[in-house]
Amino acid sequence: MSEIIFIENLSYTYPDGTEALREVSLAVAEGERIGLVGPNGAGKSTLLLHLNGLLQGEGRIEVCGISVTDGRLDEVRLKVGLVFQDPDDQLFMPTVFDDVAFGPLNMDLARPEVERRVEQALSEVDMLYAVERCSHHLSFGERKRVCVATVLSMSPQVLALDEPTTNLDPRHRRQIIELLRQFELTTLVASHDLDAVLDLCDRVVLLDAGEVVADGPADGILTDRALLEAHSLELPLSRQS
Ligand SMILES: Nc1ncnc2c1ncn2[C@@H]1O[C@H](COP(=O)(O)OP(=O)(O)O)[C@@H](O)[C@H]1O
Ligand SMILES: [Mg+2]
């Protein structure tokens, strides 16, 4: 099996002393779509922030065979496209074009190639119509899709999304789920929207208090009422009768 992400005994404590991850180990095969679930404060966001070295804990992480450590972070960040929960953390340029072009321009690509990538990435998320608009004038759902485009324009190997469906109305929620289903990239989705995870993911990793408490097929873990309830979660709506 070719592992695209390899995490071994990862622990992380925030500077204020909060232990957010404890001895987390996880191997992800190329093309897998994994749902990271768990109650608030379980460590889902903290784990995603380690994938491209925004946080660095103790233990070992490799992405595409590259160790996520100082000195290799530029390489790693070309491989992992991280979509933050809050679009305002991702979009900071005057126009949608500038935000989506930011990564490719930093890769020193020629202008025509940058434009090609921006056009393709925005088309993939159905946002090309807004290329010249200001991100701040778009709806929340539109900004979420532009955020996905800002990472697609870098041609990542891994897509990591933090709560991609949060705060979306049903139509935009459905739209982003359908979009993510189309990609063939290795994907990690941190979410408390267990219905979305069930729709999107083959495999689920359940975290609680910074530890992996279950790891297996989505339709096993997300239908196990006792397990979910033991970790302050509920069955997905589609599985409640
Ligand atoms: N910047 C921070 N400083 C201190 N503690 C933090 C910070 N961010 C998160 N935490 C704590 O780390 C733990 C894991 O948080 P987080 O990764 O955000 O969980 P989740 O995404 O699963 O809700 C929680 O106890 C949370 O309060
Ligand atoms: Mg979170």
C-alpha cells in the first residue's frame, strides 16, 4: 500500500498547557477520503494544522514521503492544500483572482500558467463568474468555494478541509459535498456534520480528548450509536429512525 500521509505518535500541547493531541498515529493511503470526527475540542483542527506544519508537535509526520519539519515546509505546502474553517482566514487579497493566483504566483509560475490555473480552479468550484469580484462581497457559501479554489490552484496531492459545511444553508451545503465527491484527491475532512462525512468518506477516524478512539469504515463507525454517544456524538440524521 502506498501511504501518502504517515503520522506516528503525534502529540501536541498548546503554549498555555492544553494537551490537544496525544500519541496520534494514522496512515492514509493515496486516494482515501477520511472523515475526522469527534466532539468539540477533540483535536480535529489541531491535527489538520500539523499536516502542513502550521503547528509542529512531537512525533513523526510525513506527507508524500516528505518529513513535515523546518526546512521542508515549502515542499510540504505544495503537497497539502489546507482549507480553513473560516474563509476570512484564507482570503485576504483585493479580488478573487488575486486570492486564487497567490499560491501559483509564489511558485514563480509564468503569468499564462497562473491564469490557466486560476481559471481551472475556479471552474472546478463553479466560481469563475466571480473572478474579478471582491471576496468580501460574496456570500459565505461562495467564499467557501473560493477557499477551495485557492488550494486547488496549487495542484495539491492532499486536500484537508476543516468543517467545510459549517454555516452553510442546505443548498450550499449540498453543493460543497457534491463538489468534494467529484475530486479524486486524497482528502481529510474534519467535521461534526456526520451526514456529510457519511456521504463523502470511506473511512472515519474518531478523536476524543486528543486521542484516536476508533478508526475504520465510515458505515461501521457512523452507525454505532453506543460508540458515538460515548463520545458526545449522535447518529447521522439519515441513520436515525
Ligand atoms: N490556540 C489555542 N490555544 C490553546 N488551546 C487551544 C488552542 N486552539 C485549540 N485549543 C484547545 O485544544 C484542544 C483541541 O482543539 P481543536 O483542535 O480546535 O478541536 P476540534 O477542532 O476537534 O474542536 C481543545 O481543548 C481546545 O480548547
Ligand atoms: Mg475544529
